[in-house]
Amino acid sequence: MSTNCAGNGERESESRYHQKQHLCAAGLMERRLIRLPLLTKKAYPKNPKVDTSDMQVQVGDSSVKSAVSVKNLGVHFDHKLTMERQVNAIAKSCYFQIKNISAIRRYITGDCCKTLVHALVTSRLDYGNGLLCGLPETLTSRLQKVQNCAARLITKTGRREEITPVREKLHWLPVRQRCQYKILMYAYKCIHGLAPYYLQELVVPYHPARSSQIRI
């Protein structure tokens, strides 16, 4: 009886081992790698052409294939670092949530609508927006239209009415300023020791060698 139990235990442990190996292999097959150009004037022209079709990395018995864009922690990165796919993904997700909220807008109060917008729309606009700092106006304008649409939904403002006073009434910063605010907040926390250490060591305060005071 004990021999059978021991044999069953060995078979179970062996099957679990093979299951773990299979899951690891499946995880490797789902992963993709991306090749980024060097950020120099010579190696990074205005329209870089990077061939990633033949790139492959062998990890054990599995091969990780290259891709034009990859997703990490919910953020899309393309091989040119334009962040266009990330902007499109944010806009698509936010418009889907705005459409759902607008379907029940007549049945809820303004405060309830504001809560839903903050939970389902604004949170998506603010997630990882530090990576969007410095993007061209053609991309940030797409996200700005999303924020304007959400503001009109809360206040029931018409499409032809000016949106800037509405944002000011809601105390909302524009999208571009929200990205800059996120970077400034990280910098402040790093300088004052409020951020994680791995971020603090990346920020070195500047101390001029000579005093800038004007002597008379």
C-alpha cells in the first residue's frame, strides 16, 4: 500500500514538473523582443528604418521572435519609440468607457458621473503618462480630445461650446501639462527622498562650482 502511494506521489510530482516546463515554454512563446535604434543624430535619423524581421533569440528549446511593438506593464512600445500605438490604445479604451457612461448619463447625477469618469477614463489617461512627455502635438491632441469629451459628458456641454472654461471649472489640467506634472512630481520626490531608491539614484541634484550671487 505504501509502495503504491509513493509511486503515485512520484508520478504526480513528475507531471507537475512537466506542466511547469510546458507553462514556461508557453510563456516564452508569447513573449516578443524589440530592437531599438541608438538615440544619436547619426544612428537615429528622422525616419529610422530598423529591420526586425530576422531577429530571434534562443532561450533553451524555445525561440523568442522579434516584433514591431511590444507591451510591458500595460504600455505599448514600438521600435521607433513614437508611442503612437500607446496613444491609440488609450484613446480607444477611453472612448469605449465614455460611450458606456453616456448611455446611463440621464439616470445619474453629475457627481456620480464625475466619479465614473475619474475611475474609468481619467485613470487611463494618467497611467504611464510620464512616458508621453515631449510627444508631438499630433499625438497629444488625440488624448486631449478624449479629455474634452469626458468633460462635456460630465457637464453636459455642447460640442460647439468652448471647452477651456469647462476644464477650468473641473480643475483639470490639459493632457500635455498633466504629463509634465507627473515628471515634476517624480523629480520632487526623488530630490526629497520620497521616491523609491532605484529612482532616487537616477536624479543627481546640480550644484554649481561657483556661486551665482552677484557681488557689489
